[in-house]
Amino acid sequence: MNAIVVYYSNKGSNEYLAKKIAYNLACDIEKIKRLVSVTCCGSTYDKKDEKFGHGLVFKEVKRMLNGKCILCQAFPVGLVLPDDQKE
């Protein structure tokens, strides 16, 4: 099995857990220094800041990572759905 544990830790608790997981999986571990967040979203751009919109998700990602997220991008769900599932 190829595996890697990727984590972000501001105060050390996630780092502690990530190290334990990597040790148990006998795999590499990498701390996130900068992040590009990409999501496939069913919401439209004009609804991005509504309850389930990608804009709110990206705001929370940026808040949690305290400026380490360098890019957030949403792609329409139609790019990944099989043709028989597209409306």
C-alpha cells in the first residue's frame, strides 16, 4: 500500500496524531506549508456564499489555515459526473 499522511497543525495536536498514524502505517508524513484547495461544487457562482456554497467553504479553509492557503478554486460538478448522471 502506498500512503502518505498529510496534516496541518497550528498548536501541535494534529501533528501528534499524524505522527502516530504515519508510524502505524509505516508511511511518509508531510506537514502542509501552503495549500491549494479545490472542490467540485454543485452550487453556482451567484450562490457561492449561501449555506452550501463553495465560497463559505473556502472562507473557512482560509480562516483555519491562517493565510497558508494560496488558492481556492471551485469547478462545476459537470466536469466529473459521468454523462448518464448529468442533467
